[in-house]
Amino acid sequence: MDGIFQIFNPDWWMNENNNALQMTDAIVFLLLAIPVAYLLIYALASLKKYRNPYPPAPKPQRFLVLFVVLKNGREVIESVEHFLNTQQYPRDRYDIVVAATQLAEVDLDTLAQMPVNIVIPDKEECSKIYAIQQVMSHYSEYEYDAVIVFNSDNKVVPNALELFNNAYYTGCDAIQGHRITENLDTSIAVLNATSEEINNHLFRKGHTALGFSSALISSGMLFDFEMFRRIVPKLKGSDLTTAMELELLKENIYVEYLEEVTCYCKKSEDAAGYSKERQRWLGAQYRSTLQALTQLPIAFLQGKWDLCEKLFQWLLPSRFLLIAYIVICTVAMTLLNWPLALKWYGLLFALLLAFLLAMPEGEIAHKFRRAIWSLPVLIFTTAFSHILGFGKKSDPR
């Protein structure tokens, strides 16, 4: 029994006869080197120049454009107006439907005067998945060719439907657009936008460059209508992205990424809003981690490599936590045994290199240089959100 309590004695760790420090260091290094190598591989793949491979389609398909709104009616009114006024696509080839949850009467009246269909879920408070299920139950199987899903705050480029149409006509049954943050007013918002663009490079552009499916991001997505209507009733939980990715990859349905279909959204501008977003995300992450642990062996035996890759991704720590873990280990080993710390410095450099390779260009990159001082705030907020995330029920949004 006394031997167990030796782990709390610093001299025991420094004793070269038991090699405890070296063995622990090697195991922890391997566990953290795997996600770093994963990110670096996709960062290098994302450097490949993007070229849209889809020629103009000979005819326009019929689209159902779905806006999902939870509480914020003013946002969706502005988004729908922008969509109707800017899209360069035949107006008779698409319809707009709004899943309206907890909207004020004045907002519902405004929407009722617009050329859109309104579906009010039969639950006052419901998840995004439930709202979409309610909408799809109003339509027959072959009423449209494809459905395009947006959030209430999304604004897309004028040729979005045309680009979606070209790819869908060629045979893409699932497509993810390029979601980008619109508001860059605060340092937290800029870091949020930078993080999202790094995600686009790593998990969308990098993945499709190596032949894997693009990650979904809950909005700016197109799906074959018949397929989506069949899959939606199977979706469970509150996180549309995770549930939809799992069902698509189980059926070996490839998700394409269209970088030119820019879909603007709004992100939290302060640490408090970011913390709430992280807590919602953590609830989904914990569930997806459990799913990955149980389903990865089965997917491997079935030879579903795209699904295996996605499940493996769900097992990796978030980027902010990865930075925090490696920095802590680097500092600790520098103080305890500096020769062992050299490889940690190399790992930290490899991680930063992966992020630099995936760094967005243009206005976001320019503002990031001035907002980088807020990065410790986001790392601390992320770590604190993990603590708060345990035992809390995730927000249905």
C-alpha cells in the first residue's frame, strides 16, 4: 500500500531506477503526437489549390431552401430578404420554408407577408433536429430534387444555388458550403472566425483533397431530397452535424466541399458568449466520443474507411485543449528533466506549423495578428467550459 502513495513523492519520479518519469513521458507524448500528426497531414493537404470540378448543369433542379430559426425572428427575416434579392437562380425553381421556433407574433406576421412557407413545430422549445423533422413531414418524397439547409443568420453569395446545382446535377448527394464569420468587430470574434477558417482548411478542404468526406457544419449544406427525407426521422439528439454525418457515412455517402459557396454567419463577440457555445459543443462532443468508442471497431471490420476516419476524429481533443496539454507538458518536462523536453518543443512547433499552414488569408488573417493576445482567454475559457460541461444538459440549439 505504501508503494501506491509513492507517486505523490517528487523524488520517486526523479529516481532513474524506476524510469517512471521516462515511461510516463513517452506514453503521454505518443498520445498527443497522434492528433498533431493528424492535423499536420490535413494542413499540408489543404495547401492544394482549389478548383471547382463541376461544369455548368444543363438544367436547374428544384430546391427546397430551409431556414431554421430558434427564437431570433429578425435575423431570419433579414436573411430571407437577402436571399430573395440576391440569388441568381430561376425563382420558379426554388421555394423557401422557415422552421419558426419561439418567434414573436410580429416576426411571424412579417414572414407571413413574404413568399415563404412557415412551419411552426408542435413543441415550443425544441432542437434543430426536431424542427427539421417537423418541416420534412410536410413534404412528399419526390416533391423537390434537393434541400438546402441554412441557419437564421446565414447570408450566401449570389451564385450559391447555381454552384450547388452544378455539383448536384453531376452526382453529389451531400455538399457542404464554405461557412465564414461575418462579424469581426472584437478580438474574440476574430479568433472565433480564425478557428472556423482553420476548421474549413483542415476538416473540409484537406479532407476532400485526400479523398475523405468533408465535415459538416450545421448550415450551408445541400442534401438529395429523397435521401434527406429518409434519413431525417432517424436523427437523434440535439446536434444536427454529428447525427447527420454518422448516418451519411454509415451509408457510404460522400460529402463534397464547395469552397466557392461562401455562407456568412455571425459568431459570439465576447468570452461569455463563446463559453456558452463551447458548453453546447461539449455536450455533443461527449456523446460523439462515446459513439466513436463503440462504433469504430464495427466500422473497421465493415471496411467503411470514411466512417472510420470520422469516428477517429471524434476521439481527438479539441485544438485549444491540445495546445494547452502540450504547453503544460513542455513546461513540466523543462523543469523536471530538460533533455526529455526537447521532443516536446518539436511537437509544439509541429502543431503551430499545422495551424499556420491552415491559417486563412485576407481580412481574417490580418485582424488575427492584432487579436492574438486574446488567445489565452479562449484557451482558458475552453478549459473552464470542459469543467462546466460535466453534469450540464446541453442547450437544444
